[in-house]
Amino acid sequence: MVFRTIATSAALLVGLAVVGAVAGPQWDPVPVTDHLQPATPDTTVRGVAPALADEIGRPGDHEVRETVLTVPLDGTEVQALLRQPLDATGDPLDGTPGVVFVHGAGTGRFAEAFTDVASALASAGVTTLVPDKRLDTYSTRDRDYVAMAADYRRSVDLLRTVDGVDPERVGVYGESEGTWIVPVMQAEDPAIAFTMLVSAPVVPPREQAAFAVDNYLRNTGVPEQVFRAIPRAVGMQLPGGGFDYVDFDVRPWLEQQTAPVLVVYGTADPSMPVEQGARQVIADTAVRGDDAPVTVRYYADANHGIKVRAEEADGRRVLRLHEDFARDLATWVQGLPGTADAPPRIAGDTPNQLFLAVPVPEPRWWGNGDIVLGAVAAGAGLILLGPLVWGGHALVRRTLRRRSTAPRPRLAPGLRPALLVLALGSVATTAALVVYLLAVARLALDYQRDDLVVQGGWVGVRLLGVLTVVAGAVVLRHVADARAARRRAVAGPAGQDEARVLRSPAEPGGTRGWPAHAAFWSVVVGAVTLLVTLAYWGVYQLGI
């Protein structure tokens, strides 16, 4: 009996492993073999014309005046913070370049965004404008980068009219998600004098998300089996529809660039393809044969916001802009056009991108997120439905017990505990997987490792899954034993004692009565649905 249970459990585990392997795409990222080699670790921007050398300001050279302006948009308006460098008399400097800032995904209000870099640039002699992000047309589900570019161009138009700003020297600074918007702005308005792409994904959002998840998971130290979930989660159509922007391709817009481009990355940023992005900007801006000059800078130990960890006098650890970052921005902007193509094109810390950001394989059968969620909901619902049917029937039977002559529903001896473990185990394993993935996500976003959570948690999830499969094997054994008893009963008198518990040859596992029959199949179908879902997400991987 034990051997039969072990053999059946092993067969079920292999079957689930095969189902999980063929139900969706694998994850096999391509390693980067040809790495970029900066010409020098010194990020200093050169090429300033001798006539401009005395006019190039550095952060801290000027006092800064802050003014809140209103930017009119189609159907609404947003506020924007203007920072103006002042001369010795307290008046705005005359003839300064201007920079409009375009938000990334994590920022939206000028009071909270770009405060360090916009202030530093202004104190060096560059007028800056940080508008609020328009949020009435922006949500997690729906974003239109071309429409957002049109909104941000209103801020460019406004900055060109500000006293002291040279309208022919106004450019745009974009960070992260904003770097999908900035090239659209410059292509639609060639008068934009320059663009700065900071921590630019360059590849479509879906590819960048898969790349970032892969890097975060590797940094966290998760087991290899977990990586299979990347294309299945990132590659599917997300539940509820929308999210069309995840496949937005900025490359056609990069090919239309005519103004100088500054590309900046921190080499401690695991979320961006720091080498691939720079290569692609250089290549795409040269497609038409009239290159938009590209300058690339890498900052050592800097994160996504080009910030590094520093220690305060009281011992607190804080994040600050890399000490050379604002200086280099100020020099590049004020020194244009001489700084646009000054050598070296690529300088700074040596980047080390491990894998390429590539198109994400699309799941086949479970490519729709609504189906995935629906399968989980249906499985859990069926498991709950079985006991409800049985309990409801028992309540009605108790109420009508004096008039009821039907036999009481029952399950064959030993089947009830196995069915209970199968039901609870499939639900518990599904819940444990969700909790595990959330815990790993938190560690990954905090750049932390915890082997007890990452390795131990995965072992725990899989052990729960194996226990559930063993319970399923016991259920199958009871069904097989009941069918064998029926056959013996039909064959002769020797099997009649066993057949007494089997009132109907169509009833599985020795169940009696339609409530038991309904509860049995409801739990079994619900549990199988959850087990197949768990197999899809890698719980039963056996290296297949």
C-alpha cells in the first residue's frame, strides 16, 4: 500500500512537472559578451570653447530664486517650479540655457522630484523648470507617451518665454520612464536644443521589466526554478486589459533625433540595461546618416537616480547625488555645442551588464491574465463549494429527518481525510506561493538577501505542494480500490462483502448519495485546477 502511494505520487509529480514545462515559455537570457570599455574613469566633460570657458558655472556659484508657475494644458493645467540663477545684484542671469524636467514612473509632483539636480543646475547658471506630472490621463493601466510628450512640450514653450532664458538653448532632462517621452518631444519639436537621458531603459517597458526582475532576483539569490515565472508573468496580457504602453518602442523616435544627447547611468543600477541602452542610443541616432551627437557617462556606485550612499556627521547613511554628476551636467549644457561631440564619447566607471534585455516570450495557453486569475478563483471556489453542498444537504436533511427515507450520504473509509488534505493543501500551497513571491519582491526592491526567506521559503512551498500531491495519490488509490472491489463483486460471491459500501457502480471511491458525489468531484476538480496552476508557476519543476 505504501509502495503504491509512493509510486502514484512520483508519477503525479512527474506529470505536473511536464505540464508546467510545456504550458509556458522558459527563461534563458542571453549573456553580454562584448562589454563597453570607457576611455577613462574621469567623467569630466570637455570641449568647452575657449571663449566660453569663463562663462561656465559650477554648482553653488549662484543664488537661486524659486517661483511657482502655471502651465496650461488641453483641458487642464499643472503647476511648475521655476528655478532661476541670480547675478550679483539679485536679478535673474541673462541669456541662460534652460532645462525642462520630465518625470519617471515614481515621481509626479515638483515639490518631491528632481530637487537636488534641478537646484544644483540652477546654482550653476542654468534655468530649470520642473512641472507636475499630468495625472488625470496617467494611471498604472493606461499611459500614452506620445500624448505625455505633447503635454511636456507646453512646459518647454513656457520656459522659452521666461526672462533671462535664451529660447534657442532650451532642452529637456528625462529620467527612467521619462526617457521614453523625451525623444518623442525632440522629434516633434526639433527646436529643442538638447536632451539628457538619465537611467534610460531604451528597450520597450515589457523588456525592461523582465530584465529588471531577472537582475533583482539574481541579487536576492532565489533558486533557479523561480526564474521560469519571469516570462510567464511579464509576457502575458495583464488582468483586466489595458497596459498597451508596455510594448511602446522608442527607437523610431530616437532615429529622428537632431539635437545633442547626453546619456547617463549609474553602474550600481540593476534595473537598467546600462550597456545595451547606451549602444542602442548611439546606433539609433545614427540610422539616418546625420548623427545626433551622443555623450555617455557612467557614475561609480550610483543608483537609478545617480545617487550614492553617504554618511552624515551623526553617522546616518543617506543618499546624495554623485559628486561629479551635477558638475558634468552643468558643463555639458553650458558648453554646447562644443561639448556635444567632444572626446571621449564614453567615460566613467566600467559598466557590467550581465544579460541582454530581449523580447519576452509570450505564454501560449495561459497568455491571458484573466484566465490565470480565473483558474485560481475557480479552483478555490470549487473546493469551497463541495463542503457547502454537503453541509447544505445535511441541514435540509436534519430539518426533514422525520420524512426522509433516503440513505445518508457518505464517503468510503479513509477517503475523507485524504480529500481534506488534498483540498487544504492545494489552497495552502497557492497561498504560500503568493506570500513567498511577495516576500522575495520586497527583498529584491530593498536590495537585500535573506537565505532563510528566499531558499527556505521556496523549500517550504514545494514541500507543501508535494504533501498535497501525496494526498491526491491516496485519493486515487481509494478510487482504484473501489473500482477493483466492484469488479470482484460482479465476478462472484467473494467480493460481495466489499461491494456493500458501493451502492452505485458509478460512484467514485466508495461515495454514496449525490451530495457526497458532488462534494467529491467539486473538491477533486478544484484541487487539480490549483495544482496545474502551481505547476505552471514552477512549484513542481524537476529540471524538465
